[in-house]
Amino acid sequence: MLREYGRVRKTLREAVAQHEHLCFTFGGIIGDWPALAAREAIRQDRRYGAWIDRVEVPIIRNRMAGASQGRRLAAAIAAPLGEHYTRHLIRHSAVALLQGGDTFQHYARWASAPHCTYDTHTRIHDRIDAATVSAKQARLVAGEPLRIVYAGRAAPMKGTGDWLDTLALLHAQQIPFRATWIGDGPDLATMRGRVASARLTGLVDLPGFEGDRDILLDRMRQSDMLLFCHKTPESARCLIEALVSGCPLVGYRSAYAYGLVATHGGGAFTPLDDPNALAVQVAELHRDRAGFARLIGDAAASGRLYDEDGVYAHRAELMRRA
């Protein structure tokens, strides 16, 4: 960054001067060119939108767990500096586009015009149809094994250990299920080892990375719940993709997850870092199949609130009005 700083700043200075609408996504200090662009906008007295996807400090802390002492020390210094820097840039923004409830709750106080927004790349034609919803509900009421899915990186911040703990508890209660975690990451090998040692082979599938979005959405359409154990305040798109697919959100409570289903429902949430409570929640859904079927319908209704054209039109209108 130091080597390229002057050249990039000149490019950004010219771009800021030449463009009518400005919007920058911030994510730290080192290598954060959008933040540099915002500084140029401030210098030129230009209005800009601040686009924030997640609360970075707790994510950095989670990522540093188990790291070397030197890396932890560097993160301990950089994280609060990055937070102060982000707040400074938000204060100078004309509009703050804060993705999801967690990000909004954290950063809204620093902005003059904060708005809770959402991000998805699903389109209207990706929505689950009524016939598929009805078929899924009928299969569930008939008592077939629960179909559980998650799609995302196999990484500590996603709660991979808690996810497997929850499934092991369900298996110990003889609750029938089939579960799939779609995604690659640093925890994948450990997860596969745990599946074998916990005698979950045949019940839990860990296929790794899947790059075809249509396959991912189809798997969610065929699943009864997205089981998630996120440990940091992020706004994962897979939760919206699940709702669009009529797949209820069952996992750790967060402002983001709760906000997604606040209007029509489609979620069941438990306290953070508690696989036992999450297993109890899934067991309750298993016993109340009729109620579970209604939750699927609610999830599909919530999913109709989110499509790419709609969420980006909302962002564009906020920027235009700013």
C-alpha cells in the first residue's frame, strides 16, 4: 500500500472530481482504498455514501483466536484504530448504508443519515414457488427426517464446532435428520474428522466448495432449515438466500437475522454460543411438525422482500436523495 499510495490517491482524486455520485465501502486501514477515496471526497467537499457490510472489530478478534502473539498484538493495535477511522468517515458521509441490524445498531449513532439496507444477488425468478413450498410442508408433516443445510465458509467465525455439536446432540436424542454444510475453509478437514469420530457418517455431508449458485439455491429449496451458528456480527447473504428458498432460519440470535424475518416471520433463534439451546429449538420444531410447516411458509413470505433489483434500487434512491 505504501508503494502504490501516491499513484492510487491521484487516480482516486481525479475520479472523485469527475463523478456525480460517490459511494465507498470501508473495511479497515491497511489496503483500504475506499477509505482513501472518502478522504479525497472530504478534501474536495463532496458528498458521499458510506457503505458498511459488517462490524469489523469482533470479526478481527475472532479471527485472531489461536494466532501468534505477534499477530494478536498487531490486531489489538490495528482494530481500534480502524474502528476510529471508520467512525470518522461515517460522520462525514451524506448517507450511511448499513447492512443488516447488527451493523446498523453499531454504526448508526455516528451517521447523520443512517439507513438499514440489505444485500443479495438473488432475483425474483429465484423465489421458491408455491407448489414447492406445499410439497416441502407435506413431506415435513408426513414425518420424514429433517433436512438441514448451511452454505458458507468452514471457518471459526461461522461456528463450525457449535454446528456439529448441535447435530451430535440431535443424534443422541434419536431425532432423524440429514445435514449438509456446503463450503470450503480452514475448518473443513477438522469437521470431517469430527463427523467420523462422532459417528455422524451418513448423517452429515461435507462436500466442500460449490460454485454453481443454482445448485446452492436448489439445495436450500429442498431443505427444511438453514442451521447457523454465526459468532460475529456479520450480514451473511446465505440467510437471505435461504428465505428466498423458503428455508427457515434456525440459529443464534442476532439483530441481522431477526430483522430479516421481523415482518413475516420464518426464523427461530437461540442465545449465542449455546449448542444445547439450539438443539432444544430444533427438537421442538421436530415435535411440532405442523408449526414447522407454517414456519416454512413464513420464510417464503419473508424471502419475497429481498431481490437484487429491489435492494439496489433502495440503495440508489437513498444515495440520490442524499
